[in-house]
Amino acid sequence: MTRFQIASKRDRARPGRAGRVAVALSATVLLAACSGLLDVKNPNNVVEDALGNPAAATSIANGAGATVTRAYSAILSPYGAVTDELTYVGSRDAYGYADKGEVSDPFNEFSDAAFPEMNEARWTTAAAVARLKGFLDEGTLADKNNLARALLYEAIIFTGIGEMFDDFVIDADKTGSYTDPGVPGKPIGEGNMSIVFDSAVAQTTEGLAAAGLTKDNKIRLLAMRARARHSKAIWAKLNGSGGAPASTPVASPLVSDAGADADAAAALTEMGAAADYKFKLTPFSQTLGFPVVGNDLNNRLELRAGDFQAGNKPADCTTDSCDSWVDPNGAGNAIDSTTLKDPVTGAIDPAFRANITECCTKGVQNGQGDLVPMTIISAREMLLIRAEHALASGNTAGFTSFINEVRAFNSLTPYAGTPAPQTMLAYTRFVNLYNQGKRLMDMHRFGIKARKWVPESEAYAKACFFPVMNIERSTHPEDFVQPLCRP
């Protein structure tokens, strides 16, 4: 597990030029009047020039990881609301719209607020890689693992962008000062988003070539490359010409990628037999910004784990509190217990219960709510990639073997063919990859609809994801067209 100290959030809105001048002048007058009242040195402030020192290599890599942690903490709130993993139980309408399947709205306040965090992580990881490569070229990079880690974090954010967005801006650049808005970039285009997965593959491949690579970094880079390749293959199922969203479910939802399978096998070998390996990013500080998945789940109580909202019982609801896999408390805004049953044993699923406890039940395991650990890659995911590759290739025996390796982590009765293999794959992915940013791809390809989705929503019948959000569009609107999924 990796823990990061997260800096406090900066203001998103920047005043115009005239406003900036006024602010600067007001600050000058105020500071003069205070006669040194604020004349203090903050040891946590580091000027950007200091990052040119090779001795800062470890801090540069850590900073890249911190921005990725913050980005995932932010995006998993609106993402979870769109999927059937989380449901809206609070007071903010934007979560309610996402809950209904309106994923492609550029104005949704929560996905709009998360977009700068994703963009910051994209830029910061790229800048970290560039700096560390510069040290390497100069012969001053003492530990090549710092570059490998920066490349890993860059691959994580690039892969996440491809898994959760229909379009993105990659080539925007910061130019060095608060008063300079930087250089905006044009969107990739909905038909070109597969290149983010190609970038992630290239980043992890470069990281794997680092001299003196540690075992943990080798595992993480191999597993991340497997995930990027597997997700690219899913993306190809969900997008037509020019990025047109496929109708869901897709005719042949299973993917088979030899490269992903080989990387998953290699990662599992490095992890060791029967090792329940997990690489997690866990925020260290509660100053994460807005939104924060843990805070919205466990403290602000805008979201709850589960697939429906208490008080509106559908005909096929399986608990008195109206949810398919959790039993909410009396208020309906937190979890009393999990109720989802394993399809083989008929007992409460222990893998699902463990994931719900970690993310969605307030306690020491998540810093009293806010500091939810986020699994990025795991042995379970590698086995699921191998299982799907086997099933898509007609190797049912291999599929069964890999699924049972996953089940063995929780000492579950082996799977023997019932339910049907594809159903078992979708179920096993759901309970083991919960709250990891991978669910919407699976829902679309397998034709799974959240209970709250309405037929008029973008996600209801087409493979739709987040667009480039309004906070980016409004700064250079001439570069954007209407998202393909918007009605």
C-alpha cells in the first residue's frame, strides 16, 4: 500500500487580468499595513526551481503519485454514482442526475469538479517523467526506480482516463506562474481515445527497462501494462467509427488480448503463488479537495454503496430496505451490512463484504471515512484478465481454473460451471474490482443497467462515458464539439 500526503486544494477559478492586477495591488497594500505580520517562512513551500535538483528525485516521484491519488479520490465519486456501485441518497441534484445515467453532461458539478484533478495528475506525472529523464540523461539520477515510479503513475492516470472518459485534453501545458493561465490543448477526439492506452503501454514498458528495478515496481508495471492492454481491448468493443458509442450490450463482450494475458501471467509469477497481492493508493491527509469519494460516502452522506435508494422499493428488491446487495441503516444513507450472495455457495459474498467495509463503512480502515484506499492493480484482476482471455479463446477449463484461484483467496467453494461462465465472469469482476473505476465498461459490454438509470439517459442504451467537462470547454470553446452521447 502506498500512502501520500496530499496538499490542500488550490482555488480553481482564476480572476481575469484586471482582477489579478487589483488583487495584487490590494495584497501589496495589505501586507505593507501589516508591517511584517505575515512575514514567515513556510518549510512546506518549495519553489519550482528547486525541482531542478537531482536530490529531489524521490520527492518529484512522490508528488506525481500524490496527484494521481487525489484525482482518483475525486473522480470515483461521480463515476460511482453513474454506475450501480453507488447510489445517491443526499441533497445534491448533480449526483441524482448521474445516478439516473446522465453521464455525458459537461455541466454536472461533480464530474466538472473532478476534471481539473484528472488533468492536474496527467500534467504532473508527465512533468515528473520529463524532469527525471533529464536527470538520467545528465547521469545524475541516483535511483532509476524514481523514474520507474513516475512512469507507473503516468500510466495509471492515462489508463484511468481511457476507462472513464469519452474524450480528454492531453497536450495542454502549464507555463509556470499563477497569473499565467497556460497553454490550452485541443481534445484528442472521441475516435482517438485508444491512444491513451497505447501511451500507458509505452510508459510501463519504459519503466520496466529501468536499471536496478525493484521487485515491487516490476510487479506494478507488468500488472499496469496488462490492465492497459485489457482495457484497450474493451474500449474497441464499445466504440465504433469516429468514436460512435456502441449499442449495449455488445454482441461479443468478451475480449482476448495475448499481450494482456502474457503480462498478467508474468505479474502473477512475480507476485508468487497464491499471493493476494494488491497495490493501493491511499490518501494520507484529509485536505483532498472536492469531491472526495470517501467523504461523500461516509461523512457528507451524499452517496451510499448499493444499487438503489431506500424508500422506493422495486418489485425485485431483495431486502426490506430496498437494495440488491447491501442492507442500509434506518436512514438509508449508510450500510448496516452486506446482503449480496455468492452464486455458488448461496452465502454472503466475503470478497464483496471486504471491499464494502474498506470503502463504504466508516472506521479506522478508511481514516474515519475520508481516506478510502483505492486498489489500482491486484492479483485478483490479473487472474480475471487471464480467465477472460481463456474463456474468449474457448478454453473453459482454463477459465474455471483461474476463477477458482480468485475464489481461493476467500476460501470459497470452487466454481464448477454454474452459473454460465460469462455470467460468472461478470459477477466475479464486480465483487473483486468494486470501486476501482472499471465497472462502467463492464456494465456497457455485458448489458447491465443500474436500477436508477432512466431510458432517456445517455448510459441506458449506449456505451457512454464522461465528456471533456465544462471547466475545460469554457476556456477555449472553439476547440470543442457536442459530445457524441449527448441527445
